[in-house]
Amino acid sequence: MKTGVTRRGLGMLAAGGLAAPALAQEASWPSRAVRIIVPFGAGGSADIAARNVAEALSQSLGQPFVVENRPGAGAVIGTDVVAKAAPDGYTILMMSNTHTANETLIRNRPYVLMRDLAAVAAVNVAHHVLAVHPSLGVSSVAELVAKAKAAPGTIDYASSGPGTPYHIAGEVFRAMTGIEIQHIPFRSSGEARTAVISGTVPMMFDAIPTMEPHLQGGRAKGLATTGPQRDPLLPAMPTVAEAVPGYEASIWLGLMAPVAMPKPIVEKLNGAVNAWLARPQTRDAMAKQGAQPMPMSVAEFDAFLRKDVETQRQYVTMAKIEVN
């Protein structure tokens, strides 16, 4: 007697039975705490942004989003944690243009950015301030360049590590001005900043909000900001481009996740982040931190990342930065 159920039908029923729990999990996500891995030290731009994002997502999605700092190896250690995490939506990455630069700078990474991680949402973009210790005895970019050319190789600059936006900013500045300055990498921007305000290292490119109190207190001197126009936080300060035409440097931040994370979860996260970025209070808070919201769809952020991998490759090549 025929049952009316073919093998193909049984297969479809089985597939549907397997898919149903997965769909239910996606629909109920998040049902527990979500980790945001920050592959940088505490107190820097990425850490601050991650904590702001975590607070916003905790409120809008109803579960805790917990920031976990995993610095080291130029952001490779923390990034690899996310690349190898279960793609279930409970581990995501706060990342920056450090990651797109590392695609060229660090050959022996245990992951490939656009193969092993998926774009989720862009967060914001900000420019830097070029700051020096007062003992360096310069008050402008022109004076800094002249001093460096008069004594090649005698001025060091600090950064939060190889491939970070502050490192790339310094190397592009070196290449565009034709000076010889030595890179001194630290494990975090906080450590690099401490080295500059103590006079251990005489200069660095840094986030404006975190360096600004030290400029006001006289522990460091700001020479210029790195945007195409003068920065609203330091409107009296010139841009580097006013002395070095064409120079610009920034740090942007975004979220990525393990590449196989279900698309509905990716889209839900993207929508929640963009809704937060659209709030006037978010824009105002970011402006006070020297940043601008950078809302993008998942597809737009994916295209942005792929383009920036190439942009950073061009920076590395132009500045002849040593590749590891």
C-alpha cells in the first residue's frame, strides 16, 4: 500500500525539522549575554566605543552585552578569538582600520579578515591630534619637520602598536614630509600616551578627547589635527594638511562577527546599531568625543571594508612600512 510520502518528501520533512530549531534560535536571539571582544587595551577609542555600543544594545535588545578586552599582537589575538568562536551571535568583534591594515602588514595571521569574519555594522569615524612633549621645543608642524630634518633619526613617536591607525598616521606623516622618525610601539594607546606626557617618547598621534586634557594641563602640546578641516573640539588648532598638503588620517570603528553567523542575527544587530546612531543624543555624545556616526547597511559596510583593505595596502606601500 502506498503511503503517499516519498523519500524526497521524507528528506524535506527532515530538513525542515532540522531548520526549525535553528530558526527558533535566531528569532529568540539574544537569549543570554553577548560578548564584544575588543582586541585593544582599555581606555582607547575602540574600548570607549565598545562600552557605549554595549550599553545601547543591552537596552534595545534586552540582554547584557559585555565588553572583554583581549589586546596583543597588533589586535591579532582578540580578533582570532572571534574568528574561531561559534557563529551563534554571542561573540562579536569591535574592530578598526587596524584590521584592514593588518591584512597587508601581518602576513602570518591565523585568519583572513574578509574570509573568516563578516561585516555587521559601522560605528563611527574620528581624526587624531599630533601631540608632542613640551621638552621637544616645537610649536608647529613646520618646526617639527625642520627639527627632524636637522637631526635625522633622533625623534621617536609612540603608538598603540603596529598597524594601528596611530602607527599608520605616523608612517604616512614620515613619508609625506621626508623625515626620519622612529616608531616605538606600545601595547595600548594609554601606555603610549603615558610615555608622551612623561617625556619618555616625544610625540604621537592620538585620539583628540583622550589627549585633550593633557594639552589643557600643559603635559603635552598639540601641533595639529589630522582631518581635512579644523576639528570642532580644537577649532583654533591647524590641520596637518595646512603644512603638509594632502595629509589626512582617521580612525574608524565597526563590528564584525564569525563569518557563518546567521544573516537574520547580523541584520538584527545592524538595525539596532543604526537605530542607536540615528538618535540625536548619540550624535551629540559622539561629537563631544570628536567622532561622527557612520551608519551603513551590512552590504555597505562589507564594501567599505573591502575597499579599505586596498586603501591601507596603498598606505603601507607608499610609506614603505616594514611587513611582518
